[in-house]
Amino acid sequence: LVIEADFSQLLLKATTELMTKTDAAERTVLMLVADAHETPVQTEKCIWFLFKLGADPKATDRSGNTAAHLAARRDNLRDGATPLMEAARAGSWKCTKHLLHLLRQLRFNECSTHGNSKRSRLLGLKDHRGRTASDLARLNDHSELANYIELEMRLVFDCNGSITGLDFVESWLKDMKKLIEDENYSALVQKVNRFNCDLPNSQGNTFSMMFIYVAQPQQRSNPDTTNLNQETFLKKLLQVCDPTCANTYGMSALHIAAYKGNSAAATALLNAGARANVMCLEWTPLMQAACCTQQDAAASVCWILLCAGSNWSLKNREGKTALDLATEQGSHKMAELLRSRSDEFYPVTNPQGLCVIINISKFESSSEGERKGSQFDVERVSELFSKLGFIIDVREDLTADEIENYLDCVRIWKELERHGAFVCFLMTHGREDCIVGSDGKPCKIFDLTRKFQPKLCSSLAGKPKIFFVQACRGLEKDELLVKRETIDNAGGRFEGTSVLYPSNSDFLIFYATPRGQVAFRDENTGSYFIQTVCELIEKYYQTEDLMSIMVRVNKRMAKKPYRDGDQYFHVVGEITGHPTRKISLDPSRACD
């Protein structure tokens, strides 16, 4: 799933326990992904999720490989080798360049503290046989790559991040800039190669960065030919250069493409392996796009970055998002695009939120019958909402006072601040406007839900608060006269609660049945309403919002009457509340 970048299914199936499990070669999931031949752009988000679940990048397989070693090369490990050594020995220009170029950035080489010493030490590391990365490259007939590593080792960083050691690069880049401005792509093809395309000037800028900055598509007498030549050259360039390379401050080619509004370059870079959320002084490419002076170009690049997994909710050092910047810059089309992303749905977080399940199956009073089969509802809800990224907390057979006290504790739980939603399942008997505790005493629905109003629970202010009530709301049954063979359903029991129309926004309450009627439950399969809800959420959570799914629930229940013995009954749920946005349960929408 990670290799295929199927983030939605990954969230449903990946668990913390799986992160430590290994195959016959003692390789973890992270190692298997690292050893994959190719992965799409969206795999980055999946890998970050593995880390959040506890994947250990330092874990080793039976041969001593870490995930980094496996990513750097795809053959056997030699004792004491670093990932750079493995990439060099395997002749992997792509991995070797990426690892070398990371050490050009201030945040990795720490030159302000260590000068050039840390970087020099790391590049000069030797394996157990005393061989450096360049030695291993040369020993395995990769002499050109060995020369590149040695040239990289000649670079010297001062405490301000300025680079010396390759003085010829400045004049060479100046010559190449003239060719770019003249659109002399045939000459560029002859002069630019994998050895020189990523060499840095004093600030760490390379030819590929300069090309994307200078070679904007122009309106010429024959624009189609001009654009084609530029894009063709860029395609050739990305076959040999490092698409992740950045200057000393972390400014990458993708940042530049976004700033210049070059959608063709942004697409090519992302397809070549550039990261959509790469940071430069806490600025993402999406933030750079917001500063593009051409509105149409900015919106185009914005769309491309969002499709590649760009996180529109990230903030820079001033606490501003890409939307804030686009609004300030007057980039209205981009701002509208971002606003539609942020305003149409409530934000989805990781974890999505807390899912509380209060199930009362046994009662102190003999007048309240045991709710047999309710354990199937608890199991189904727990399994589904856990896979959807919710933290599950199950409470069984609480008294009325215990229900009140428990929800009071929940509403002041500090962790709610980092959650995007709150879900509560109330499953018990009910009467009129209340549910019943295990002691037979009533709890009014309104009293329970208002605990989470903003003035009492500020952590959930502006966030969806969703209640599912599986309980009767009266004694009536909507009997249906139909032929028995036309309905496919099992027998069941019924239960009982109330109706509530909360005045506060962001509340949603889904009742198993309309006011005055019973709610049905089967001893062998669970409640008709809860099981249907779980089935359709699981089927449609990726493509539809929660309200749309619940309409499907009602439609299903209306078309498929419930059988109780020899009789059939219409059962339709009721929805109340005032959400201000759509609610998505798709964990792949998570912004963090």
C-alpha cells in the first residue's frame, strides 16, 4: 500500500504493532518500502505515517541493513558501510547525489557551529576495511561517480554557509545563463551533464535551479515550439540532476518553479521525486506559489501541488498559511482554490479525534431487559473508527451518574485540542427524551450533548461533535404489510430515547429511529441502525461526506424493512443538528 501510495487503505490497515513485525529476512515494512524499485510522489506522505506509527529507521535486518541502506542501494551490505557508501558502491547517482546534497544545507551541516568540520567528517567516513564512499565507487568501476564524490569533498563551508572550493562554477553558470536566455537548447544539451548540472555556486545554487528561474515559457512567434523545447530539455535535465537538491538555505528547484508560476516545471520536478512539502526557512512551495505575480499561473501551480499532497495548513515563522499569503498578495484565484479546500470541510487531523462508545447491556432492574447482541455493535464501531484514525474509548454498563461524570471528564481532556472531531455512540434503552443508565435512571440527551458546547468545552469549539444514539424513542412500530420472501433480514428485538434540536453549531445527532418509535436490535448480529451505519461509512468514507452517507443509511433502511418474527417494520433514522461545513471521515485528508 505504501509503495502504491494508497494512503486511505494504509490508514485503515496499518497498526503500531505492524511496524515492528518482520518477514523471514527480518525486514520491517519500512525496509521493504525502502527496497522498492520505484514509488510515486504520494508515497512520501505514506512513509511519514509509518514514522508516526512508530516505524524505527534505525532497525536492522538479518544482514545489518537499515531502511536507509536499502534505499541507497539494492544489493548486499558490507560491514560498517553507511548509506552513502552503499549508494556509491552500487553506482546509484540518484541516491549518492541526494545524500551528498543534503549536507550542503545549513540545517544538516550545522556550519554556523561546526564550520566545515562536521560535513568533512561525515563525507570521509570509512567502513571496517578502511574504504570511503569514493573508494567503493572506484573499486566497483564507477569512476565518474567517485570523481563527483571527491569534487563534493572539495567544497568548504564557512560559518555563514558560503561555499568555496569550486571557483569555476560561477563563470560556468554565467555562460549557461546566456544560453538559456538565447533559448539555445541544442548547446545546453551538449554542455550540461550529470556531473556538472548539480555543482553549486557560493550560495549553493545549481544549474537546474537557474534554468527553472530563467527559462519561463515566453509568448513568442512560435510559442508551441518554444515551450516544447524548454519542456523537452527539462525532461532530459531531470534524468541526470537531483530534483531534491536545494541551496544552503533549503531553497529547492520546486520552490523556484512555484514562485515563478511554472506549472510544467513543477509537474516535472514532482514526477522526478521532488517533495511537495519541502521546507525552506519554514516556507513550502505552496507558500512560494502564493507570491507568484501571475494569478492564473499561481492557481495552476497551486492545484498541481495540492494533487501531489501539499499540506495547505502548514504555517511559516510568522504563523501564516499559503491561504493567508495568497490573500495578502491579492492572488484571488489561488486563495479561492485554497479556501475551497479549507472551508468546504472541517479540517481532518491525525488522529481524527476521540470516539467514545457508551454501551449499556445489563441493568440492575428486572424491568429493563438485557440488551443481548449489543457487543456486536461495540466490536464493529471500535474496529471501523479505529481504522479511520480515531482513538477509541469504550465504557460498559455505566449508571446514569457515571455517564454524566465520565462525559464531564472527557470534555476537559486536554488532548481534544489536537483532535479535529468528537464522536460519541450512546447505546442503551431509552424513553421519551433520555437514555437509561444501568441503574435504570434516565439521562437527558440535551444534558449530555451540551457538555460539549464551546463555553463548556473550548477544545472542541468549531469542530464537529457527532452523536449516534441507538435507543428507542417510544413504543410505536411502523408495521409494513409485505410478502415475506421479498425481504432479506433477520429477527430482532427493540429498545428505546429522545429527540433534540441543538441550537449550537457543529453538532450532529443521528438517531436510530424517529421520535415515538422503537429501535431494533438482533441478538445475533447487533443493532440494525449501527450495523448499517458502519457498513455504509466503510464503503463511502473516501468519496462522500458524513451527511451524504447518513442519507444513504436512511435510504437503505427505508427500502429494506426490518423483520421481527413474522412481521416487518419500516425503520428510518432521524438527523438533527447544525453543522457549518461538510464532515469527512477520510483519514487521507489529514493535514498533519
